[in-house]
Amino acid sequence: GMGGLPPPPGMAAKPQRPKLPAKKKIKPGKKMKALHWNKLSNEDAHDTVWKDLGKHDSAILGDLDIILIEQSFGDLPKKKKKVQDGEGGEGSKKNPEKKAKEKKKLVELLDGKRRQQ
């Protein structure tokens, strides 16, 4: 980390690398899906591709289709289930028999006698 005590006598201090320039934050037009990643420290980023991307920010951002990215990675609104008249509509928790019947529709192409032959 940064700061702290100076190194003990006889040990050379590790030269500090220059900080990477801060990136411009892009605000999307709608809520996006979460990305689960670990942020790199400046020290760790110096040995990666991210170090050189700052030189090309304007070219990269100019080529991005922000609308396509928002359509592809936008967070979809959650659908709410409707309950009819408080009694529970079709397939509700209050009517499990009807829901089970809807799921168990079996289509038979051969009658039972022919299948056994």
C-alpha cells in the first residue's frame, strides 16, 4: 500500500510508478446489469493491458455503440404476477390443483395397447 513507515536502513525503497490517469465515467441512459469484478490497484494495473488503454480512450469511446450496449446489457424490469380479485388467478398458490393439471398435459401418440406390443 501507499504511505506507512520508511524502509529499514540498508534496504532500498521500491520506486513508485506514476499513477494512471483517472477515467471519465460514462452514465448509461438506463439501469445496467451488475458486473462482479475486483478493481485493480494502480500498482497492479501497470502490468496489464489497462495501462495502455488510456492513450486510446477517445478513439475507443468514439467507436462504441452506447445504445447497443444498453440494449444488450440493460437490466430488465422484473415482471409482477397479477392476482385476480384476491382469490388467486390461474396457477396461483391458492389453486395448486389447477396449476398441476396444466403442467401434466401428456400427449400420447399411441394408445396403451399398441405400446405394449
